[in-house]
Amino acid sequence: MRLSTRPLLNYENVNNFSYGNQWIIRAGDPNTLYFQVFDLDKGPANVIGQFVPANQFGANSSLSGSMGLRYMVGIGSGNQPASMTVTFPSIDDTQVINVTAVQDPNDKSIWSVTLGQNQKPASGNVQFAVQEGSSIRRFSSLNLLAVEDPQNDGSC
Amino acid sequence: MSNFTQTKKYGTAIYPVHASATSGLLRRCEPFLTPEQLVSRFLKGIPLRFRNGDSFSADELKDRIYLAMNEVELLLGTTITRESFQFKAPFDYSLYRAYIHVMTEARPIISVEHLAIVSSDANTIFEIPPTWLEAANFSKGLINVIPLLAAYGVNSVQGAVGNAGIAFLTVINGLNWVPAYWQINYTAGLSTKEGLVPTPVNELIGTVAAIAILSEIAPLNVWNSQSQTQDGISQSSSGPGNRLYQLRIEELEKKKDELTRKLKAIFSTRYFVGNI
């Protein structure tokens, strides 16, 4: 099992959202970031270079890494208690932001984290730690977050 | 993670070099390039599709950007994001006489955390007090040690300065060259603000990514010309074949070279003279 996430944009409820490539936020704004957990090793068969007859142009199936199958965290008694920590990394320990994610009660694959005005993460990868029972699965999502600086981006 | 409790900085921006304050009227730094920006800035009007129907997904464009960022780090000889380094520079008598002129491997330097004489069994023999470190040339990766503070009325220095260490400094007066002598812990990168990069660096990343993407698409455009004839009526067409996008690739290559040259000129010194 290789877990990953996909950011959800314009999230209203479990039936009303869109998938995105990354979160784009402004530092200092109050932000709630939604995401869905996927298992990259499951989902539709996806063999690299495989010919897909259904496609009249003979396109290969997506090679970008399967979207996977959504993963409901904490299902089954052996997977309880379940929790998730989201880390926005930094080279400076004092700048690392660790946030506990909140699971959606209606879809256990959907989680969210809320950033306060003083929590200003940096652009780039975001790290996740999913705890289910006694096991912890860690993964990093590539360039998941873009943070604009609305105050002064005239130098860096 | 690094220990930043004792840090020496110059206090200005990495880009524009030595900017002490900026108005905010002009944006010069931005988050890492996004797939949408890559298409909008570099691949507008170019169908990102192959003849068999394959296409680039947003995830694949993100992957190409990630590859390009790593290539740009190699091109510029530094890391894009602020990272922590530790290396040992040799003792060179002529450089020692020039106020311990030490050039770091990664540059520009954002901060120096530790500069000391460290033995090969990792014992710190003498730590240079941070107050002696001259930070004005950090943008070029140059660290100098100027212990002249007492001349300006500063009588005490902070740090691990001991009599044994100062005595050690006098011993090396007779030596010309000692390999792996000064140990330096420092951070280097192209931005003091994590997650923001200078716009020209993003432009270079996009240029490298666009070249790679166009180079993948173009060779599969295999036919130069096609003709069809039936009952004395014929029609033919010709095109660039696998040299499709060649002009665009060449222009991007030129831009890549130019941006690389200019960025390296900002953050490094071209000539360096030492004992060896």
C-alpha cells in the first residue's frame, strides 16, 4: 500500500468539490485545505505502455502514476484509532508547521487542515503521517502547496 | 535539521542581491512554477499530445517541473531552496593572511552557523566567534574573518575562544597548506524566504522543462511529406516532420544558456586565485 493525496478545491461537501493539482494560498490568510487520500497501488489496471483498445487513437493508459483508489482511513477495528498529521517542512525547526488533520464524517478518505493567520507554510512538498491502530504510514506529496506572499514579494 | 540558535547573516535579500528593503511595487519572487504557469508561459499554443493519443496530464507536467528544478540546481551549482551544508576548507597560507578567505562550495550563503578549526576526529579545536565573521560577501560564497573589533572598542567576543585555541592559531603561521582545516556549517540557497524563488530562476526552470517536453513530442511527428494520388488527381502536403518545434527548442536553449550565465554571474565569482 502506497498512500498519496490529491488536493480538493472549492470544497463544499463530499458531493461538491473539484480535484486540483495543488493548493495555492496566500500567506497569512485563514485557510482550510481539503484533500483526499488515495492508495496508489489499487484502482484500475494500469500497465505502463499498455494499449487500450477502447481508445480509438490507440492511446496508452495514463503513465503519470495511477490516480489510485480512494482510501478510507481507519476502516476496520484493527485500524482504530485513526489520525493524520500534516507537516509543512522547513530547514529551520522553528518554522516547521505540524497540524492534525480532521476527517470528514461522511467520507473517511477526505481530510482537512486549518491554518491560522500566524501559520505561514512555505511552498513545496507536504508531508503526511497516517496512523491506523499501531501502524504509521508516511508519505510526501510533490509540490502540493504554492504560497504567495501578499505583503512584499519584491525580494527574497 | 540544523541548529540556527547561533547564526550570522548579512541581513539583506539574496535576490536582488544586497537589497535591504523593497517597495513591493514590483514582484521579483514567486512560489515554485506550477503546471498551469508552465503551459501559459512556455508552451502556449502547442498541443501537448502525441500521435497515438497520449497526452501530458497535470501530474506529468508537475513531474517534468520537478526534474527541471533538479537540473537547474546542477546548472547553477547550488540548491534552489535554503539548505544546510557542512564542509571543510583547506588552510592556505596566502588566503589565511587575506583575513581567512574561505569560499564555500554552495552559494550564495544565507547564513553561517559555525566556523571552526576541527580535527579529523571531529574535535573542535578553535571556534571563530560569529562577531568576527564578515558577512558582506556571502552573496558570492565568500567568508572572511576580521578580528579587528577590539580596535573599535569592542573588548569581548562571544563564542568558544580559549587560550589553547589562540595558541593554536600562532602555530599554523609556519605552515603553507593543511587540507580539510576550516569546518563550516552554513545554509545556502537562492532565497531567504522558503518556498519563494527569484522569478528568473522560475523562468530557467520553465525553460528547461519546456525543452524537455518539446523534445519528447517533436520526434514522433515522423512524416515530412504525404501524397495521395487517384485517377490522375493528386494532393500532397509537406511539413517539418521530426524537426517540428526545432526553432522553438533552439530559442529556448539560447534563453537557458543566457539565464544560466547571468544567474551564475550574480551568485559566483568567475576567477579565483590561491596557492594551488
